[in-house]
Amino acid sequence: VQLQASGGGLVQAGGSLRLSCVASGQLFRTYVMDWYRQAPGKQRELVATITSGKITNYADSVKGRFTLSRDNAKSTVYLQMDSLRPEDTAIYYCHTMGHWGQGTQVTVSS
């Protein structure tokens, strides 16, 4: 499985970004997909998960601000990030079954 993430950038606090992750493979609809993030000097942490049945789960730190969705026809997951905070600054990685995307940088300025 290959994962291609995109959508990061620089945004002011309170702003929004949408990350995308396109996956290869014909069984995308069966994949559990995750987004992780890693801030400088910190461990990688799980941000959000979506199951094949579109059930989502979020880290407490992003609950109510981030929304994870999937479009199986496009083999893509989307992480909509609203009300961004400086502490959301990190490299964001999509992941499934031990496979990682290349990461996309999100920087939130205060």
C-alpha cells in the first residue's frame, strides 16, 4: 500500500486546513485509516482513526475541532482541521496497516 498525503501549510490560529491522503490498492474500502502527527521533540501521536464502516475516533486534544472522513470511490481520506491552535503544529502522517505516507507539515502561527 502506498499513501500520498497533501494539504499542509501555514495558517493563523483559528484558521482551517484540510489534509488529504490517497491510498493505492483495490481494497481501500476495507482499510482502517489513521492520521498521526509528530511535533518537534515529541513522540508521534495518534490524531484520528476511521474504520471501514466510517466510524471515527479522535484524540481528546482535537475532538470537536477535527473531522476525519473517507471517500472510498477516490481511495482518499480527508482530515478537516478547524479552529487550529499553535500546538497543532506538527508533521501529519497518514497510516494504514503499518504503511506510512510521507508526511505533510502543518504550521499554526499565533
